[in-house]
Amino acid sequence: MNPSMRIFALLSILVLAGCASLPATTVEQSTADGRALLEASARAHGWDAYRKLNDINLRHEGRWYGIAARVQPVLIDAAYRVTAEERILVGRRSSAKSYSGGAGSKFAYRNPATLGLWYDGRAETASEKRDAAALVLDGYRLFLLGPLFLMEQGAVVERAGEDVVDGEPCDLLLARLRPGLGFAAEDRVLACIGRTDRRFKRIRFSIEGLASTRGAVVEVDYFDYFEQGGVQFPRRLFERVKRPIAVPVREWWLTGLDLDRGYGAEAIGGPSLAGAAVRPATPLPPVATPPR
């Protein structure tokens, strides 16, 4: 067992009691009330406008918390994942991320059939790094698109009760993804959906796509929504691990966004962005990022 997995296993034993979990799914097909809740949230996030888009172009940056980077160095890859230009092709389940950091450049491309991964222009074949890259690409589409991602992936959904997030009443939606995030066979997502505006306030999800994270549960909070092209985007997000240990992972925020440049998969298939996908995302106004 490598050192990071030994640390993870030890901490799991120390704090297993009382750690957060996810409810078990109880259905093989979406329930009527679960589907209605998902569709209401998707409409609130701009589903109709989203389906008319060709591409979404984002830039984001953030800060990692040290303990998470030490426990999961391959997944977090903090020396490369400092800033990222992200490209999403709507309706094709395809996305790419061009990273830059102190160690150099990293590029990852993902569609349902293919994963490409390059470090400083050289193709990466190590299975753990490829598994991690696929998990991150799918995870960030979930983070950024919320219910739009669940709709596009054909998630099986059901209502799962109620909760309160930052003082706001929420309805809970439990979604099952088959396949899951990255190369996982299945993952579950528990979404806290605001009762008044039907936007995602928080998600809690499994990450089964990497050997060292199986059984873990991660949580992401959404802040400062804004609208562009009829679609709602979160400006700032905060990520933490809930199981097997409660630790902060990352705070990150969008610094650039533009829509509909009109390119195809050839522009994001690697080993770098090409054509109309190259230009950096159009800058957004500065955002305040108070520490948590």
C-alpha cells in the first residue's frame, strides 16, 4: 500500500464512527416526484437555454487545503491543478481541461469512449493518473452544471427528504449515475435543492472511480449564482470530504466564461486546445473570496 493510502486507511479507522454517508437508493427507475423535482431544478438552472448551446468555455482557479493534497496527491495533483481552462461540448458528454501550475502544464480530454491525458505535452499511460483525470473531468461537469448534468446523464432520481442549508429550506434529491463519475460503474449524488429558487445549494456524492477513494463521500457548496446566456452558473464553490474523514479540500471560483464559439471535438481532443477553443475564457469581474 502506498503512503497516501496508508494515511487514508489509518484516518478512516480513527474517525469512522459518526461520519457522513449517503442514503441507499431504493428504485430502479426514477419516481414521478423525483423526476418532477429534477426537472424543476433543471428549468431553474436554464435547461432550455443550455440545450441550445454548442460549447461552454470557463476559466477557474482556487486554493487547495494542505491535508487533502497530502492524503490524495494523485487525485488533487496540486502542482499542476492551480488554474484551468475548461471546455464543455453540450449534449456530447465531452469536456477538456488545460491546467497550469508550478510543475508545468497538464491537459485532459474525456468523452464517453475516450480519455486522453498529457503532462507537458507527453502522453500519460499510468492507470491511476488516468482514472483520476477521468474522475475530475466528470466531477467538475457535475459541479458546474448541477441538475443539467444529471438530466444529460439520464440519472435515476427519487426524493429523499428535506434539509436546511445556510438557513434555507431544501428538498433532497437522490440520484444514481450508471456509469458513475470517471470510470466508476455507479455513483450516487444527494442534491440539496432550494425550495424557493430550485437551485442547487449543496451536493454530496460518492467517488468510486479511483481505488484510493472508494467508499469516500465528498460535499460541495454553491455560492453566488449568476446568469449568462440564460444558464445559471455558480461563481464560487467550496469542496470538503465528509467520509471517511472530515477535511476541507478546495475553495475555487470562476474567473472567466463565454459561450458558443462553435467548435467541435477536434478542438479539444488534445494534447492541447486548438482552433476556436484556444482563446482564454472571457474574464469575469473580480469576486470576493473570504476564507472559510
